[in-house]
Amino acid sequence: MSEKLDLTRFEKKMVIRNMEEKDINKIIELQKDCFPGMEPWEPEHLISHLAHFPEGQFCAEYEGEIIGSCSSLIINFDEYDDRHTWQDITDDGYITNHNPDGMNLYGIEVMVHPAYRRMKIGHRLYEARKDLARRLNLKSIIIGGRIPNYHKYAEEMTARAYVEQVTRHQIYDPVLSFQLMNGFTLMRINPNYLPDDTASIKYATLMEWNNVDYLPQSKRYYKSAFPVRICVIQYEMKKIYSFEEFANQVEYYVDVASDARSDFAVFPEIFTTQLMSFLEERSPSLAIQRITEYTEDYISLFTDLAVKYNVNIIGGSHFVEEEGKIYNIAYLFRRDGTIEKQYKLHITPNERKWWGISAGDRVRVFDTDCGKIAIQICYDIEFPELARIAADQGAKIIFTPFCTEDRQGYLRVRYCSQARAVENQIYTVISGTVGNLPQTENMDIQYAQSAIFAPSDFEFARDGIVGETNPNIEMVVIGDVDLEILRRQRENGTVRQLKDRRKDIYRITHLK
């Protein structure tokens, strides 16, 4: 009697899954095989795709090999020009214009390895997109499709005539015929869509698949405004006698922010060094060690206040000991009770000399109920690469808690913060300490004028200043910033610094 047949010897494993960072190099090699003569992705493009919209990036894996992939983003298609190009719709391939509240899934690439075509890999990838559109309740999928056989007919007919003949099945085009078979309908033909697509003579067919299960939602209607209210606390450093006294002062300002219906309350850098005034430790390095002992009390206090007063809190920054090192860490306390943190990345000579502070190593961007934000502590705002990385990852506001002892130091923070607002078409916020701690070594005097800055264009505040405090007195400034105006200006402003970057001659590479 023969043994039972082992069917596993015959199985072939085909998986359609979301792309992961480990796949990036393989996908770039796949693209070279699929589109010879066309410029492939750079690793930074695919890293950006995964940062902005990981669920919209798919790959086909067969027997452990990547044999196909597709990329996409969400937009409100009505906000784009009818004659848009691939660069317009993808922000030069980085999809930083991805809009989670948009109505349309826009497909920017599908590819299948030539050796595995006719295995319905492309169809499976398209079905994954359709499932995603249904799951996210998107109105439609739109694609700018190549017509790679058009170069064979370009001398005898126009692109429109060619597309009509393909539509009538009189000519076969590997891309357009495939899209028609998968339920897409022709919207229009765009010239100059993809500059290096010589096979299509730069033309693309704009195609749409409509989600019949789509349910309109009010939040998807066009927004005329997306206001975010920010309360910036210019905090006075003065002698206190207990942590409870510190907590009472902090709660007072959170209450002020809440009464004004603020979305964010912003405290300054290392304002918890006020605790030194009752610790009676003369050595700066030992005093910092003592402050780290209050980390749990600090986190507990701000978490409770964020929930109690229903306001997101940028909790200034605080010295924290981790694995034998001390870091300067800014915390985001969301009003839903969750917490995030950003390490200070650039340590000043003064911080090294007196306190032995260690540097963090990662630029982070955080989701909030008011969009994506970043925190860059004091000296960090003086390095333009960090703000550009944050903007590329979708941040619309950069918060900068700072602590400076003289006007020169303060102006470095202010001028750089204003520059970052212009360069990245982003809002920036600075919050500093004032007053003095005369008996505290290395924290004796403070200088600040806290403010909220906007880009410089007609729709924004005059002089690019949404609001600012008076210098060197304890007070708050409350101002509204509008993320919808920011979005419109990025698309159609007098200048468009994000769109007009020359990525063909320079680029910022984010290593972590």
C-alpha cells in the first residue's frame, strides 16, 4: 500500500500583503526590470510612502520573492488641476500631500515582473486596492495610466484616437486594456503626465473606478476652515517650596488654556528646573539628578491635566534618566490620555558642560486630533534639516519649547523658527521661560518673548506673526491657526517652497 501523498510538496505560496521597509530594495530592483529606461524609485520615496500611508502600499510575494507591487495615496481629487502631472499628484513621488480625510484613492504605480505576467498578479493588486477603498469608505479609485504601445502608432494617430481604438478593442495596449477589463472608465487624457515615459509619449489616461458601496459622510465635504487654537504659556521661573506648588501653577495655566477652548497648551523647555529652587543642591549635575526623580510625578500630573481639561499639552521638556544617561525630553500629552515623547537631538555646549546631557537620535512626527505635529526643542529648531524632515512626514505645526538666558540666544530661536515657517509652509510655535532662580546654579536668568508664527503670504497673519507675548513677563498668548488655509497655500500660494524644491539637484536623506 503506497504512502499518503504529501501535498505540501506541490504547494506554491502567493500572498498579497502590505509593503514593509524590508521590501524596499527588492521593489526598486523590480521597478528596474519592469520599466527599463525609466527612473526608478529612490529608497526615500518608499520610506515616505510607508510613513504617510502604509496601508495603501501593497506587494505580491510568490515563493518568498517580491514579483509585483503598487503604491497609492488618498486625495480630494477636485482640489487638483484637470491637467495635473504625476509630479503634481504625488508631490514628486513622496506623497506628502496624502490626505487621510480625502474621498479618492489615487493609484500612482502598479508593476509586475515580466517573468510572472499572465498570472493575474496585476488583477490581485487592483483587487487589494478596491478592498481598501471599500474598507475606508472612499468614493472612487483614480489612476493616471500609461499607454505604452502608443509610440508604435504616434505618427499615424493622435493620443485620443489611439485611446478610442483601444477602448473599442481594435488595438491592444497592455496597461489601458487591462484597466478597462478591471472596471475602470476613461475620464480624460493628460499630456506631459510622466516626463520619462517615452513609450507613452508622456501621455496618460485618467481612469476611475467608482465604489458602489460608498456612503457620503459630512466630514468629507469641502472644508472652508480647519482652525486650531493654541495657548502658549510664557512661564515665570521663581522660587517655590514643593512639587505641589509647581503643580498648582501648571494647573492654573492649563485651566486658562481650557477656558479659551484651546486645542494645545504649550509649556517651555526644562521649566521643571524650577524644582531646583527647593532642592538645595548646589552642584548643577547633582541637581539635575535630583530633578529626574520627579519624572513619574511630572508625567502623572500632565496626563491627568490633559484629560481633565480636554486639551493637548506640549509639556515643555524635562530631564529624564534612562539607562544611566540623562536626556532632555519633550512630551506630548494628548487629551485622550495617550503620551508621546521627543528627545532633544542637538545638545548645546552649556548643557554638556554643566549637566552632561545626552542626545536623542530620531525625528518624530505625532498624530493628534488636530493633524500631525512635531516638537523640536530649542537648539533643534536652529537646524533646518529637522523641520524639513518633519514637514515631509506631514507635520503642519512645529512646537519649540525653549529656554534662553539672553536676547541673543532668544533671537536665534525666534529667527530660525520664523525661517522654518516660511521654508516649509508650516506653523511654528515658541514657548520660553522668564524670571529668575537666583540661588540656582546655571539657571539664574531667563529671556523670552513667546510667539506663534505663520508662513508669509496674503492669507496669513501680517508679518507672519499670529500672536506674541510681551518680552520677559509671565503671561500667555492665544492664537488660531488654520490648517485648511495652509493646505490651500501649499497648493496655490504666491510661492510654493515645498512643491518647488529642486529634488533633481539636492535632497535631505533621513537616516533614522
